[in-house]
Amino acid sequence: MHFLAIETSCDETAVAIFDDQLRVLANVIASQVDLHRRFGGVVPEVAARAHLQRLLPTMDEALKVAGLTLLDIGCVAVMNSPGLVGALLVGVSAAKMLALSLEIPLVSANHIEAHIYAARMAAGRDIFPCVGLVVSGGHTSLFHCHTALRFELLGATIDDAAGEAFDKVASLLGLGFPGGPAVEREAKNGNPKAHSFPRSFLKENRLDFSFSGLKTAVMYALYGPGISQGPPPDAGPQRADLAASFQKAVIDVLAGKASQALRKTGLKRLAVGGGVAANRALREALEVMVIAEVAELFVPPPDLATDNAAMAALAVEKWRAGDLASFDLDARPNYA
Ligand code: KG4
Ligand code: ZN
């Protein structure tokens, strides 16, 4: 049984083909990074139009890579929430059209839950129940994942997402877009102890996050105390220390809150997903943390951690459970 999965929630047009044994036959991503770079961030209308142009060629490419035709597909999966609603609508409409014309079932997948499921895919074995940490451009959330299909939200960011903070700090430091990989590269040459940036909620007994104060602290360190007007000054030789100190503050909070979540739930497995999970320094910090917690860590490789359609293989679990989508399936911008 072959599934064709579509992901258009943000700025990657992605199509994957996998089977009911979770074998990935194709995982094709048409990135829009070059389109959005000059705006310094993703422009929703530009993203939606680009999905329209790229979706069918991306689908053709995925079928070619898998060595299949549409007639070999037995089920269509689509990420319908959360994300940019205009962008999501392109994928949802295409998925409905495919399912209707091929007379095959349609299954929806939640983008955030799929990010966690990517860790299950990479593990090659069941990892549930586990604590799930999603660290992406739009979300920073902790879940008690009872099964692949039952996620209980434990806490989330009250302002910026971790990836968003990376992108904003990259822009302040003149490192360009997308910010995460650029900050990580710059941080390699810096001293993480050069600046003592805030670690919001770290010592508090709650599983929420806040990164906007950290971003402001980096801004004041760059502009000078209390100044936030005008274009960012050139960070010059300070750039690497600012990047390293910022990155360390984010990582301390993510590892600290993940360890609190393991203790609170009594679970011994941590699955991490989302673009920020591609950060090597974060992975290393989490590896050290799980040893202290006598727990296991599951992090997908970078191509499965950042946005892709193979993680929609969560749909295989839904299909097995008989949880199919109807043709009034809607695109929803928020998680809940
Ligand atoms: O999951 P994702 O690909 O898309 C969303 O669902 O948002 O995550 C994108 C986010 C961006 O904010 C990007 O800067 C960040 O992930 N990111 C990273 C790294 N690679 C991507 N952040 C830190 N270090 C990285 N190596
Ligand atoms: Zn994502």
C-alpha cells in the first residue's frame, strides 16, 4: 500500500511517497528560501502562490523518484494544520482532488504531531509513549505523547518560537535568512559565556517557554542599553560571542524544560522534532541531559527534522485506526 503525502504549511512545497511499513520511497522538497530571502522572512501570499506553481512538478518528481505512477497510490495524506492558511489550502485542495479522482482514501496529519513522528520514522521502531519536544519556526511545545495518535499538550511558548528567535537574532546580527543555520555557524567561533542572557522560566515549575526577552537582551547588547531605534549596528567582532551566548541560552532552556517534562511525566523517552532540532549543539546538550535522566533520545536527521512530507507517515497510523478525512476537510492555522 503506497501513500502520497503533501506538505505546504509554510515555505517548503514537499511531497513524499511511503508505504504502510513506513519505508520512504521519495521525499522531495522544493524550497522557497530564495523567494523569501529578500523580505527577511516568509511572506504568506508569496508562499501560497509558489506552492500553486510548484506542487504538481514536485509530485511528478516524487513519483519519478519512487518509480511509481498515480495509479500505484492507495491513499493520499495531507498536512492540514497548523500553518499559513493560504499555503495549507493549496495542499489540502490538491489532496482532495487526488483522492476524489483516484477514488482512494484521504487522511489528514497535524504538522506539529508529524514533526514528532519524524523521530519515530528515524528510530525504525515504536517510541511511544514519550515526551515530545517540537522546536520549529512557528512552535515550541512539549507534549506527553501517549501514542502516535494521542498527544497531550504540556506547555508551549507564550511569545516567540525558538526558531523564530534564531531568525530574529540572525537578522539583528546581519546573518541573513533563514537564521538558524547561520547563527549555528557563527556560534562555533564564539564564547557562549561572553554574555549572560536570560533563561526565561528555567527555574520555574511550569513547562512553558518565552524567548522574546532573550531576543530583546541580544538587541540591547548590540545597540547599547535601552536603545532599540534605527537599523542594527554592525556587530563586528562581537558577532560570534553574541551568537554563541544566545544559542547557549536557548539550548539551556530547551534541555532544562525537556528534562523537567521527563521528570513530571515519569517517561523515559524524549522525541524531538522541528527545524531547530537540526542544531548540532542542541542535539549534543540533549544527549548529555538524557544520560543524566537515564532516558533515551530520538532526534531525526536534519532532512527529516526540518519541514518535509515524509513525516506525514503519521497518516499510516491514522489510516490503520480507520481515522479517514472527509472531503470537507479544512485548513486550520492553529494547533488545537
Ligand atoms: O520545522 P521547520 O522547518 O519549519 C516550521 O515548521 O517552522 O523550522 C524552521 C525553523 C526556522 O526558524 C529555522 O531558522 C530553524 O528552524 N532552524 C534552525 C536550524 N535549522 C533550521 N535553528 C537552529 N539551528 C539550526 N541548525
Ligand atoms: Zn515545521
